[in-house]
Amino acid sequence: MTPAQNTLPVLEAKGVTVKFGGLTAVNDVSIAVPAGKIVGLIGPNGAGKSTLFSVLSGLRRPNAGQVFIGGGDVTKAAPQQRAGLGMARTFQHPELFSGLTVRDHVTLAYRIARTSRRVWTDMWTAGGFRRPSKVETERVDLIINNLNLSAIQHRPAMGLPLGLARLVELARSFAREPRFLLLDEASSGLDQTETDELVAVLKQTVATRGVSLLMVEHDVEMVLGMADYVYVLDFGILIAEGTPREIRDNPKVRAAYLGEHIDEVPASGTPTVGATA
């Protein structure tokens, strides 16, 4: 049963199937992301998470099934069209521009979402970036400060450590003020302190701006500690869905992780994952 909803999901997949030759990577999978909620998508390596993510973001067409944004069919829509409907996403390997600073990346994303016709002028004419408005400056400052990027905002983004590069990409996504955000392994490369800070920022963004999140994550602890609802894939099949507690207690999920078990939540409220004997 899907999460209770009063409105149409901001993002939904119905019966999605993806085949590569004779291999079925995703088999008849349906998921829904309600407005203002955090949804997790987990599963062992090779479960089909990245393939499904590509279908949801418009990078791959499914062999069967449909994708909807706000109830509208976008199965054949390009990523740019989906972005126009409120989608933003991060990538497993951050894609940053050479020659632009951290702040330039956030500023550019902010302007693309509002006055895309001026971006060419900003980037490629001798005048460089036009003077920012007060509103733009305040919004960019807020995003950079929330992600603790102030100290490096004037550094070139290329060459940053992976953890910082991920935060820059996330800041760029927030600057577009999306309705929903697809996060592809957002915690990869972050240490525990950085991961905790990321979780706090994501929760705050959902709570204050009503943004929905769909997270593909290898960090099961992170997902179970912050998601409202979780889907679990294994060999391309949806084997479980439910609240973090329901997922934690599901024997199919435990079996899928090949001997790993999801421990009870301790007093601190943070779940842990360990290996069974």
C-alpha cells in the first residue's frame, strides 16, 4: 500500500519495465513520491535502482510502464521538460564546470531557473556575470550558508574533494527551487559529520519549503533514519515497501542484503546496519 495522500504524487512510476537484451533490469515496478515527503529507494548492488532512476529523470525510456509528474504523463518527456515541471537531480558522479567557482555554480543554477535566456550572456560574453539583484544575492547566500560552503564559495569547483563536490551539486539543485529532487547517492564520499549535516539540511528543506525527495542510497542507515517511506528493489523486482520500521522488520529485505541485518533503533534514534553471523 502506498503512502496516504491527499493530492496526486509529485512523481509516480506505474508498471515500469526496462530490458537490456535478454536481461530485465527493472520488472513492473511502481512507486510514488507524495508532496513534501522523503522517499527512499534502496537495494543491493545490481538491484536496478540506477536504471529506475534514469527512467524517472528522463534519461532512459522504459520498455513498458509510465512516469507521471503531478498526474501528467511524462514518459516520453526529455529531462529538460521534466525540469520545467519542477524536477531537479544530482548525479552519482558530480558534474561541475571548469573555470566556475562554487558561487558561480549556484548563481548560474538560480538564473537558469528564472531567466535562462540571459545565461548565455552571463557565461560567454566579455561582460561576464551580470550584477546580481538583492533577492538573488540573499537566496544564493542562504543556500551556500546552509550547506557550509561559505569558506570555499570563491574557489574553483573543479578539483574539490568528492564530498565537497557533492555539496556543490546539491546547492546547485536547491538554487533551482524544485518541487522535487532526485538524489543519486548523495552521501557517497561524505564522512559521518558531513552526512549528519547533509541530513539536517535535507530535512530542513523539506520542512520549510515543501520539497519532495527521492533518494537512491547505499547508506541504509541514512535512509531509514530520515525517510517517510521506503521502497526496496532486488534483481529488478520491488520486494518491499513501507515505513522505515516496516522495512527494518521485513524478512525479504534482510535476505536481499545477503546476511546483513538492520538493527533495532537505539535510544539515539539512529538505526545501524551490521552483518549477521
